[in-house]
Amino acid sequence: MPTASSSPFDRATLLHRLTSQPEWDLLVIGGGATGLGVALDGLSRGYSTLLLEQADFAKGTSSRSTKLVHGGVRYLAQGDLALVREALHERGLLLQNAPHLVKNQDFIIPNYSWWGGPFYTLGLKMYDVLAGKRSLGTSEHLSRAETLRRLGTLRPEGLRGGVLYHDGQFDDARLAVNLAQTGIELGGTLLNHFPVTGLRKDAHGRVTGVTATDAETGRSYSLRAKTVVNATGIFVDDIRQLDAPGTTKLVRPSQGVHIVLDRAFLPGDAALMIPSTDDGRVLFVVPWHGRVVLGTTDTPLAEASLEPRALEEEISFILRTAGRYLSRPPRRQDALSIFAGLRPLAAPQNGSAQTKEISRSHKILVAASGLLTITGGKWTTYRRMGQDVVDRAIALGQLPPAPSQTAHLPIHGAQPTADHSAHLSVYGSDQPALRRLMTEQPELAEKLDEALEFYKAEVVWAARQEMARTVEDVLARRVRVLFLDARAALRVAPTVAALLARELGRDDAWQQQQVADFSQLARGYLVN
């Protein structure tokens, strides 16, 4: 029988909190990395905080990253030392506060030219220096033999050696879910599938709250708040239009695409960093959850969407670039899944389309109405972004002064993890409870699919403890099957729908609709 009511993350409990609070200190629109960072910072200071997300936590850009917690070697090459230093500091805090999700990853830059070794070694020594006491390890030059030993599938012809450096790797969507759980445990109310439909204002035009709708029930709510933050990523201009119709666009979406391959393409523990591509960027080939992620691209787009699709030229670019460095060049039919994400870059003011040159540092704007909008940034600096937004609200007099506590705040599930390759390691301190569930209900200890490592218990856990409401919520952002193997995700969708329906009290018609909706979405993750 469902036991969701015993969980602090139960939707009915959260909805009760929503209606029992006459006014919020802080109301955050958007449940991606940035919005979650703002909410958590506000809660750490003791403010009553509400976060509303139109779809699911990390539904957009925040689940579609290259899975790196990094300072940004490319930003170092561009001379943006301040951003790199800040990001490396935040990388260290993330490793400290979410050790079950963030790990120290070895990266190797192969060298096929006489000058490459000294050049990259020198540059990465600067990276080490900027990391300071939070360094994950010293970079070093590798011989040709050592480079091939660590990267056994690297093309050997012309190889002179390599440079090893260290950076962080993580599971982006699971971190977002854990941040939402942390916020709720701190007394916050964080709701997914709850779009904001309008802004409330007083007679002087000041924002005093929002109107929003529960997407599950259709019920509308009018909510009051002292501070409203627009942290909707690529959709910030939609909220700004609600505030001031006709406002000049702040954001221009830039698409990043990733292709997922079988682990055989890079069987070792080290990741490959290709330092110079045809478009002047870098390309990563990274082990992740027993597969390999290739990416990314940087393609300017005119419009934002919740489900962006990879362009044909992006797929070809990634495969072509990786194929120059791997002894077995990947082909289209090797792709297990392909996903695209949109970065909220500052809209160019001078007609330039060079998105790779736009700084990833974040910006905070304060409208005449008092609405705060934050844009830009990257996953690694989510905590600092949240701190800066709340600091600005305090400076404006919207909130009483209180110090941020997030720098040393453990995130839900935090516990030291010796083996990040162990399947249930991403659950951290929740692992014993999840294993108990499998012991108490042996049928939940069955695999979702013989070709997958995921258990049926993880679906039930996602519904009871992780606020999953749909098949997509589970397969895209809780157990990550959609991103790892889209065909396998299509196979297990009916099983997931049945398990969710039992947990959430849904009928057969709901199950059928969920499978149909998810199947349509998942086909977009296949390379035809």
C-alpha cells in the first residue's frame, strides 16, 4: 500500500503549507539550478520561502549539462580568471556538501603536436593555482605510453603524450532533486508542476506576489510575497514580459547537444578532453553511469523550448570530432541517447553571434516593480548565484539582513562515497531506507529491465520521497534511463506507469496517457 503520506515530500502536505502561509518572505519562480540555489539560500537565512516550477525540477537546462562541476578550462583560455576562480571555489564546496553526487574525475588532454604538451601543462598549472586549497589534484604531463594506458581507445597515430588534470563530475538532475529535498527539510515549500501565470502588483506598480496554477488539479492560487525572484533560465523574458510588456529581450538561447555511447568507446576511468574543435570550443568524452557522454555544441537559437532537439549538423559535428581522436570512430547507430539543452546567454547587443565568447558569469537585474531577475551562470556556481540574489534583495530593503549559511550546508543524502560506480551510490544516506524497501517488498527488488541496472523500488522511492509525478519525471530525472538509453526507456515506460499509478492512486486511463506522452517525448532522444 502507498505510504506517501508519511513523507515530508508528500504533495498534499506541501499544498497545505502553500495555503496556510498568508505572505512569503521570498518567492522563487523556477526550479532549475538557479532557482533552487536562491530558495536554499533564503531558507538558510531563516526566510519563509516558496519555490514554484512550471514542469519538474531541472526539467530544462539543469538536467542537460555535460555533467561537469568545473572551473572551466575554456574560460581560463579566454582570460576570465575571476569566473574560473569563483567556479573552482564553488566546485570545492559542492564536493564537500554533496559527496554522494560529486566526484574527482581525471581528465586527459591528448597531445599530437610538439608544442601541445608544454602549452597545456603550463595552462593547467594556472588552473591548479586558482583552485588553491580546494584543488582536486595536481596536473601533470603524461608520456605517450601512459596516455595510451589510461585512454586505451585513443587514436595512437601521431600521439606524443598527454596532460592529466582533475575536475569534478556529478549527476545534475539528481542534485536538483536533492536540493529541493533539502529546501523542504529546512521548512520551505517547493512545488513542481505549478506554473506561474501572472504577477500581483499594488497601486504603485510594485510586485507583491504571483498568481499560479496547480497543473495537476487546475486550481489557481493568488500568493503574496515580499520578494519575487525570476530564476526561470531560458524563460526569464517570459516572466519579464508579464512584469513590463514590450521589455527588450535579455536572453538568447544557445543549444548544447550531447550524445551517449556504450562504455566500450572509453572503457577506462579517465575522461578525454579534446582541446580545440572546428568551432574553437572544446569537446568532452566522459564516463558517466556506465556509459560515455560526448559533448557539447554551442548553437544560437531564436526561440526557447522545454524540449529542444539536436540539429543534424550538431550530431555530425560531435561524431566527426570524436572520431578524429578515438580508434573506433562512433557512428549514428551507436548512439544510445541524444539530448539537447539551452543555455540562457545574454542577448548580444552588438550583433555578434559568437556565443562561445559570451561570459558565463551571472547577472542580476532589478525592475522598477522590484522584481529580481537572475540570468547566466552555470551549474557549478548555483550556490553563489543564490547567495548573490538574496544579498541583493537585502540591499534593496526587501528582506531583513541575515547571513547566508549555504557554504557549509550538507545537501540531502550527503555522505562520503568510496565507490561512485556502485549503482545506488547516488542515493547517499538514503541507501539503507531504499534497501529496506526492497527487503520488505521483494517484488520491488526486481530490475526494471534485464538490460538496465535500475530497480522497481527506485520508481516507488521517486514517488514517495523525490516528488516524481509522471513517468517522465522518473525516467528522465530520477533514474536517468532516458538520458542513458532512450530505447530502454521506451521499453520500461509501461512498468513505470503501473508502479506510479499504484503509488499516486491513478487509474488505467492515466497510465495509458502517461505511456503515450512519454513515448512521444522519448522518440526525440533517438538518432534516426
